[in-house]
Amino acid sequence: MVRHNMRWGVKLLIWAAFLLILGAVGCALLYSYTGVYERTRPEITMDALMADMSEDDWYRSIRETLPEDSTPFESNEALFDAYFESVLRGERFSYTRSLDSSAAHPRFSVYAGRHRAATVTLEPKSGSHAAFGRSEWEVSRIEAADFRATLTGVTLQIDAPEGYSLYVNGAAVPESYVTERGITAPHVTELEQRFRERTGYLRYTIPGLYGNVTVTGSDGVEIAPSGAIENGVCPYTVDVYGSYSFRVKAPADATVTVNGVELTESNVDHSCKDIFAGLDDYTGGKQYTSLFYAGDRLYTKPEIKVVDSDGREMVPLIGGDGSLYCLRGSDEADDDVREAVQDFFTRYMNYASHSLNRGVMSTLLEIVVPHSDLYKYIRNSADAMYWASNTELHYDEFSIDHFDFLSDRCFTCTVHYSASATAQSWYNESSFETENGYQLVFVMYNKRWQAAAMVSLDG
């Protein structure tokens, strides 16, 4: 019985010794692992990074990883520079583990004060193989945080005429930013309000701007906001008048429409000179007056149609200033009629293009009705012709048309020309291009056609 108890005691001693040895080995391994763990913690690398990086180092490292500009109107780098100087500069840099960090892929968020500035990602250090499958760490990359998330963004809403050149911070705004058409223009005239279809403003929408904004037109002048910012939207309206205008001369009994809207007395700019004054005995009571219609500051390009009292569309002459002259007359004219007009106009231009020559004036007055307004005008212009330059004309275009026989003793017509002119005065010589048109009245006087009235087409 005693021997049996002794064998059990020996076994117990052996087992105790084994446990002691096992514990010692375990303690040694734990101590060794603790040392390796402490040496390979990613925080050690981060501590070293934080100690080595100055404020300017963080500025350069973050700036190098800024994303590409998301808009052509704002530079991320310029925006970050202002943000760093006003928000991050002077703050203490610190770090904390990121929510998406893991043992295999440690990531840390770097803060300047309370503002998140960057994310640092670590990777196993090349050539470093510590025990227990661990390794030392080194910085893989430093990435800029989205600093714009802390800024207040604004959306620009700019209303401008179609074709108007807009610039935001010096960059042209392309039409791809147009989000709406037909916006009411700021200065629509009463006439244009009656158009069934009219050109409105375009609305440009530019989202996601965070810095200072300058909106300019093609002239470089800054455009101020037209209202306060509401719900993050800053409105602008380009306050310009419409660029289109028109001037139309037409008989008073004609119907003039612009973009389908009939013009009324309120659209009459002025009545034209009464070219039949004093000619009642020749017109057979068919004399008429003409009116000048005008419209300015239109946003919509004017489409003009003129219909005479018989319902026929009148084809206009176009003056050098873009004015339209709708004149009565589509009658055929005999050769002797055309020759009378040609003869008068040749003599008139010979008189008007040279300094006074009494013989030239007399030759002209021979074919002008005495006591008419035209006769008086020529006689009264004599003094001024002493100082006229001698001008040579070379006609590029010349036409006589719009014959309108009011009676067998009276007709009207037009003369229109463009020419190259060389004017010679006593002190210099000059060359220029000229274009003009006239409406003429001829009457049968002393059994031949003679000029009785002459006005420029815009008279």
C-alpha cells in the first residue's frame, strides 16, 4: 500500500514539473510575441510620421494628391491653398484609426485641429519579416481628404441672351450648361410681347462652386448677382437690351407685319416727306404718303412682311444701314421714260459731284419743273456748291426701277446705286465707297417728262 502511494507521488511530481516547463515556455513565447507586437504596431510608424512631418510637409503632401478639377471654373489647388491658410494653418496635427482600417490594411485619418486633412495608408515594410507572421510598416500613400465637404457650395443660375458670351472666373461657359430656354428677358418691348414666338433668355446652371466667383460678359465687365442666395442658388441676370432693330418705309395704305404682328400707328417713327406737294394737277388724285416704321431693342430677330393695298407682297430695297424700303411700282416703262430718268440723274450727279459751274446747273434746271420744290432746292444749293469737292464716281451697281404711273401725266420711280468715289479738293484727295437711293417724281411738262420731286429713300 505504501509503495503504491509513492508511485502516485512521483507521477504527480513529474506532471507538475511538465506544467512548470510548459508555463515557462509559454511565458517566454508570450514575452517574445509582446516584444514583436510592440515593435510592429502601425501606430509606431504613424508616430514617426507625425514627428517627421512639419506643417508645410503636410501642405505639400496633401496638395499633391488633390483630385482633378471637377469644374473648369475653379481650381482645386487654388481652393485648397485658401482653405489651408484660413483653416488648417496653425492647428495641431494628430491622427486616429479610420473606420475602414484593418490589421492587414491599416489606415489612419489625420486631423488639423478638428478638421480632417488627410488619410494615411500603411503597407508592410519591404524586407521586414518579424516573427509570428508580423512585419514592420511603412507609409504607402497620403491622400487628401475632401476638404470641400466642410465648405459651403453655391450653384450659379445665370440668365443671359442667346449668343451672349459668359465667363465665370475667366473661363468661358459653354452651352452644355444651359438647363432652360425661353426665360423672360428683362426689357421686352410692347411690340415683342405681341409676338407669337419670341426669343427669350437662356438659363445656365453651374453647380458645385466653393470659392470666390466672378461672372463677366464678353466686354470683361463684372456682372453682379441679381438677388440673394436662396437654398444655395445665386441668381444672375444679364441686364442688356435686345440687339435687333428695324426700319421700314412703306406706303401708308400698306400692311406691315413683324413676326406675324401687324404694326400700328404706335410703331410709326415718322411720316415721310410729301413728294407730291404742289403736284395735284398731275397726279389725278392718286397721290399717297409713306410712313417709316421702327422698332428697337428686340431680342427676337424681326421677320418683316409688307403687303400693298391690293394684297400683293412688296419686295423691299435694302439700304446700307439695313433699312427696308417698300416702294410702289411695278409698271413697265417705255424707253423714252427711262431715258428721261437717266438724263436727269446723269445731269444731277454731274452737278452734285463738282464745284459750282453755272453752265452745269443751268443744264440740270432745263429738265426740272420750274417753281417745284426740286427746282428751288437746286437753285438754293448754289452757294454751297462753291465749296464742293470734285468727285469722280465709278458705278459698281446702278438701277432704275419701281415705275408707278399715277396718271398719264405723272409717274414715280427709284434710282439706286453703289459706287467707288474719289474726291479731290484743294488740300487733299480721298477715296471711299458710297451707296444711295432716291425716289423721283416726273410729270409731263411742256410736252416732255421733267423731274418734279426727288427725295432720298430714307426721306
